[in-house]
Amino acid sequence: MGIVELPPHIKSGGFDHAAVHFGSQRMYVAHTANDTVDVIDCANDRYLRSVPNLVGVAGVLVSEERNLVFTSNRGEGTIGTFSPDDEAGLVKVHTGRRPNGLAYDPVRNLLLAADAGDPSTPGSATIINVAKRVTVADIPMPGRTRWALFDRRAEAFYVNITEPPQIVAIATSDPSRVARAWQVPTPGPHGLDLDIERRRLFCACDGKKLVVLDIDSGNVLGTLDLSGVPDVVFFNSALNHLYIAVGDPGVIDVFDTRGLERIETVPTESGAHTIGFNSRRNCVYAFFPRTHRATVYVDET
């Protein structure tokens, strides 16, 4: 559908997670190489500006209910919070080492930052009271964390753990401990999304597999081949499609989640491991690190 030219990289690192704020029709994408979040006008698919001073920014999450944007700043061990109405009003709160995945409970106003740690430091989950800007819990994780999400129906955070491969749940009513864990039969759980109506988790793993789990029973409903090592995952509930970014060879794998089958593989660019999704337009934005741009696709199926 189009191409959005983005600022050239200042250093190595490319792009990472992206999220849409529908109230302003803007997409916010982590430009890790520039320590910024780039702002895209989704109505016209053009670059607007960048939010600076976010060292090693990796994750971006939007809350429509609270009119907030959250960033995980892996290079400085903080999360950033600002309103789309006041991007300059950025505030930061310290987390554990190398925060990456983000999940948010808008009712309790609690943010989870999944801290990846490093080889000498295991991962953790930092729970932050956003209104007070304070940490309310620091929960040790069984291994390195990856992406995270919030399940409104279960009132729980889910966090991917790379090794041992599993997904852990933290109840937001008691955000001080791991309440439950699901074992994942493929190495390296990475990207994660949720079918809230059918109660399924979609977990894209470094072992080049998509694992589909039933939330209530923990049963594996399917294990499907991917084109390579995946990263970002988005579920389109309107079309029952799942989009998975694969940086090598540079494609988006598209799955029909009703029949649990891959229906398309869309070429992107080598190294394009991250995507954004605008659910109101059925548009997928693939972020190209070599040419520092976003290519916009529409799903017309």
C-alpha cells in the first residue's frame, strides 16, 4: 500500500516493537539504533517526528483507555511513559536489567516490564504502579524473558521464557509471584499474542515453530513450521489471521488461525524481524533495517 521513509540509523540496532494509538491515528515504533521512538501518521502513512532520549529502546506498548504510550529502554534499565497529547512530558521509572517485553492492566494501572537480564543475571518481571511511578514487585523469572501481554478476561500477565521454554502467568490481583506456567515443546519462546475469545496463546519460537496453546487446559493445539527464527507476532481477530515476522530470510508468515495452517509468506527484507499492526485498517507495517523504512501491506483476504 505504500512506503514510509524513516530516519537513517545513527548506530547499529535497527527497529523493534511498534504499537498504534487509534485516538491520534499514530504508530509508535522503537528505533533502537537511534535511541528514539519514531512517530508515524497512519492516516497518511508518513513519518512525523521522533521521541528522543530512550536509550536502547526495544518495546513499545499503547493504552487507549489511559491514553498512554510505554517504552522499554533496554540500554538504560528504565521504562518510559508519555501521553500522545504530550510526547515531551516523558517520565521514566527504573526496572531490572534490560527490560524488553511490556504488558499493561489499565484497570489496576499496573505495568509489567519483562527484564531479559544477561548471561550472569536471570530475567525478572518488574511490576510498576504507573500512577505513583513506583515498583510494587520484582519477581524472579525462571530464565530469560521475551515478550509479554495482558489477558483482560483472566486478569493476568503472560511472559515468554526462553529457557526452560515456557510461558508464565502473573495474576494482576496478586502481582507478587508466578501463579501458573505452561510448558512449551519448542526451544526459545519469543513472540506472543492472544486469541482472547477462543482462549488460545500463539507462541512463535526460536526453534522455527509456531506453538498454539489452550489457556485453560495448557494443552498444545498445534505446532506449525515457520520460515525461520521469528520475532514479533500480531493476531488479527477480525480475519482470524496471525502475522509473524521472520528476519532471516526476511518474510512475514501469515496463518489462518481457524484451520491452523500457513496461507501466505510475504517477502520483506533481510533482517526485517519486526512488524506493526493497525487493526482498524487491516494493515501490517514491516520495518526494514537496511533501508530504514516501513513498507505497508493491507490484508484483503
